[in-house]
Amino acid sequence: MATGAPTTYSPSPSNKKQQSIFKDVDWVRPDGRGFHQCRPAFLKTGMVNAASGSAYVEFGNTKVIVSVFGPRESKKAMMYSDIGRLNCNVSYTTFSSTIRGQGADNKEFSSVLHKALEGAIILESFPKTTVDVFALVLESGGSDLPVIISCASLALADAGIMMYDLVTSVSVSCLGSNLVIDPITEEESSEDGSLLITTMPSRNEVTQLNINGEWSTPKIHEAMELCLTACSKLGELMRSYLTDPEPEPASAPEE
């Protein structure tokens, strides 16, 4: 949060004993979290003075800053439209990961971000103008895309852009027989499949659903329930920050 300790959120209590993914190895997450426990989240708005709105978030080692500009007249001549236009760009710094030369625009993430946000923004509120969303990943620590989406939503709210609801996003990795929420890079590199959900939690609406890998129907249902519940709790966290940017410090719940 703004001045206190990072706050963690979990879709359900993680009191169950951790199971082993591999037959002969008792597996635990590299950062010590329970399988159903999200990373501590740090949120801050108003980081970029030149922007209409901005947000900076840290989810564990994943660090993202988003700047929002507009509504403003489009630089390109276009026909009059009753609705506004949303542009999204996602890029990585050259030092965002240990792999050199990885800093670049990510067109796939830019497209997914646009789809995730477009349905939540009231485009009719700024006709014939454009809102530009620029997301920059400062450090890539896993679950980059859902963190980008949630951060962008917070930046839009900071900019005063009219929305039906905040947008929250959470992903799950399938590792062997287990599902781990909010995976870090090491977990994503070993996953058998991944599922990402983006929602407008107050409206109980899904704006984006991405599934990769082979999944059984029961596992998809389980992963969706985990993500939906975590998205709802993340939405509460984001709303509480917007209404009270300097809340009392909150510590992570005990396992």
C-alpha cells in the first residue's frame, strides 16, 4: 500500500498440508507460499506527474508502472464517432529479466490488455477522443500479464476515466496434479498448463479468459473458482486503496 506493508490476499484459507507434485519429492513453492496464496501486493497511484493518471504495483518481484494519457484528440484524422478510442501498449525494460536484450514492446500482451479493459471503460463518455494506456514492466517475476491488467485498471481510475467497474486479473498454473495461484517465473517455466481470468468483480463479469495447455474439465472449474475468488478479493483491496490511500499496515495472513 502507500505507506504500510504489502498486503496479501488468498481465495481461501491455506490450512491444508501441502501435497507432493512428484511421487518421490515433497514439493513446496520456491517462495514458501501455500498453493492457494497470492503474493503480497503493494499499490501506489500518482507516480507520473505528466500523465492524467498512473499506478505502480509490486506483486512479489513483479513490478509494473502504468501511465494513462487523455482523453485527448487523436493525432490521426478519423471520422466522428459516438464512442472514444482506447490504445494500449505493453513494453519491458531491458533490465526486467536476467535474459539480456528482452526489453521490447509486447504486441500480444498489448492486445490482451486492450480486450481486458475495453469492456470496462465507458467509451461513450469521451466521444472522438483517445485514451492511451502505457504499461512498462520494470521487473518480470512471474504472472506479468495479470499484474499489468490490474495495474492499468488502477491507473485508469486514478485518471478519472469512467468505468463500469475496476478490472482485476489473476492466473493459475497447473503443476502436476496441483494448481498454484499467482505463479512466479520458476513455476511458469515448469507448468503443464495455465489459466488466466480477468473480471469486473463488482458486476461478476468475466472480460477475458485465456487457457493454455491440456486441462481436464474438473481442473478448469477448480482453477476458475480459485481465480474468480482471488479477483474478487483483489478488487476489494484496490477499492480500499482508492478510497483510503494510506490505510493501516496489514500483514500477510498466517498459513
